Amino acid sequence: AEEYSEKKDQKLADYHRDMAAKAAPAMADRLWKELASEEHAKVQKGLPWLSSYPDLKEDVEMLTLGLAVAQGRDLGPAKERLQQLADNPRLKTSALTLLGEAQRRLGYYSLAREAFGQVLASKPEDAPAHWGLQNVCRDTGSFAELEATALKGAELNTNDLRPNRALCEWHQRKKNSTRAIATVHNTSR
């Protein structure tokens, strides 16, 4: 659009601006997927472009908070803002999931468990909430719940190997090599 504006072709400039505006929500969705895949550099790179669209202001704020939580930065302020955003019905699931992760990283495991539990009560198939709860279980040594949550997470997203890796790691720590090998075998399918 800028190139055509410089060439004084306003029609093509407007066309490209319109196309970019229509693509922006898909870009926000892509950045959420990249955040979930721990592609932080890609999220960081995409945020400035996305922030030029006022209609996506909330998405930009949530992605910015998600990036801060994922990188372990400014967890206290992020936690406070996520608590406020969880009251917005459109943002509730994402805000509670990020809030749970912030609570977990701060060591507030019961609050993290509560946030993830709220998400799963309304959306039992939410893979990120299962992943977050799995991490709480791992951090607190709740193996029975870790195993059930990891198995559910693996079932929900067969492309995400993190649940099986967590189970394998846990079995190795518990010196249960037979279960660890079986988990690795299931992961490699």
C-alpha cells in the first residue's frame, strides 16, 4: 500500500490496505498459534504490524501479555491485567489460560489450578488449559493427575508431543523404564 501511495496510485494503495485489514484477524490467529508453539520471536515480530489495526487492540494486548508470561517477564503486572481481562466474555478463555500460567510461574499453584479449572469447566477440550494444568501437576508432584491430564492433552492435539514427553520424563524420574519406553514408543508413531 505504501509503495502504491508513493507512486500516486491511490486505487491500488486503498486496495492493498483493505486486503491487509481483512488479513489482520487471520494474522492474530497465526500469532496465537505461534505463541502456543513457543515461537516467541515470530510473535514479537508480528505484533507491531498487528497493532496498526485499532479493531485488534484487545488481541494485541492479549498477545503482548501472553508473550510476557511465556518469557517470564513482568508476571505480577501481567497477572493483574489478565484478572481484569478475564471479565470480558470474548477474552475470558485466553485470559484465564494466561492467568493460570502466570500464577504457575509465580508459584501460586492453587490459583493456577483454579484458573485452568475454570477454562476446562466451560471448554473441556481446551488443549492449552490441559497443558497448563499438566505443568501445575508436574511442578507439584501430582503424578496421577499429571498422567490423566497429559493423556487428555495428547488425545486433543496429536501433533503436540509435549504431553507424551512430560509423561516420559516423569516415568524416567520415577525409575519406571518400562512405562518411559512405552511412552516414547507412542510418541514416535
